[in-house]
Amino acid sequence: MKKLLGILVLGLLLSGNAYAGMEGSGSITLSNSVVNGYLNYLGFNSKHNKNKGAGARGIGTSFAVSISGSVYGYSYCPRGQSCRGGPFVAIDSCKKRTSEKCYTFSRKRKIVWNGLNINLPKNLLDSEIRAKLTELGFLGDNTSSTTTTTPKITKKKKEPKKVVKKYELKSERSIALSWEGYKDLIAGTVKFDETDYRGTLNIPLPNNDGTCDGTYSLQAGGKGTWQIACSNNMGAAGTLKWVKDGGVTGTGRDHNDKKVKFTVSKNS
């Protein structure tokens, strides 16, 4: 009997530490596509296809976000089944779409980032969920932090102010995009508005399937990340690279793990 009790206690201790270090912390601002993905995960997005996703096929078990707040992944448990490993599945799904590290943002309907333990009731509307995320510092100009420190003031010699011009670029270029599941190559134009190597995208889909809006962020060496959310409930994310002639190539996967590739023409 004592041996059996010992095994049970050990099992509880191991299960309690199984997800240690997987929950995210620090200041983070969620991108629009991540927020839309979180609403889909919760199952209450008014545009969500009720035949797909956790809202119709089961219960969302874990939602993971990259450290920049631009990429996500989630796991769900089909109705009537008992599932395990939710955080691992969600984090792995997030990692497939970015080179950044991913951590758990929410377990089921409970936000756990920065050690929070805030449950989102099932009757909340989309607008109320966004308001709660803003209140917690995950949207807009707000930031989420747990401590406030007073910086040490030191006197320094006055130096002439350096004038640094902000980098801005607005343009429209041709794009060729292949999306697994679409029979033909998607060809059209992409509009982008870029400031300080961060910008927004707007891509029309063929056959009146809607449009895709997204964001991208560039890093040193011409590499970066991108993500889009479409009006037909599709979405994708991945990495991109600016080539020497000014063109752009990108690869990634959509929410159903289908491959997405695109090429943007060089600046004429």
C-alpha cells in the first residue's frame, strides 16, 4: 500500500513539473493575426468557420506565441476524447512557422503569460476579449511587466543631438503565390506600407475568395518573418528574405500545415 501511495505522489509531482519553463514571460505585443488566431482558438470569432477549428471540433487546450508576438500555434482536443501534451503540440506548431522561440500564452481559456492566472469566460464577445487583452498590456502601446524599477541618474557631458531619419517605404508590386490546396498559382499585386523595417501587407485572393491582411518584420541580413490572416478564415506565417535586386521570397505554412510560397517582384 505504501509503495502504491509513493508511486501516486511521484506521478503528481512529475505531472506538476512537466510544463515548467514552457509559459512565456516578459513584455509582448500581439499582432493582429495572432489576436485573430486566439479568437479562433477560443471558438468565438464571429467570422470563424464553425465547421473547422477548436470551436466546432473540440476544446482548445493550449495556445502558444512567439517572443515577438507575431506568430502562434495552438492545440485542441476533439470532442469526446482525452488528450495530453497540449503545450508541446501548440509550441511545436508555432515553431514550424518561425525561427523565434515560442512559449505558452494560454492554457484552455486561462491566460498564463507572465505568471497570470486569468480565465476568460465563455460568454465574452470578441470586442470584450480584445478589451481584456488591451487591459493586460498585450495590445496597443501598452506593455506587460511585473516590476517597476527606478533608473539610476548619472550626469554625462552634453553631446550634439544626432538627427536620424526614419526609414519609410510605400509601394505596390507584383506577387506570385502558391498555396497548397489552390489548384492554380495565385498572381496579383501586393500593397505594403513599411516603416523602420516593419510593415503591413494586403493581398487579394483569386475567384473573389477575399483578401489577406498581414504584417512582416525585417532583421539584419535581409531576413525576416511574415504572417497573414484572410477574410475566408485562412491564414499562414513563415519566413522571408530580401534578395539583392530588391525582390522578396518567402516560405511558410498555413493553419492546416499546408505549404505556402511566394515571390515578390523587384522594385522597378
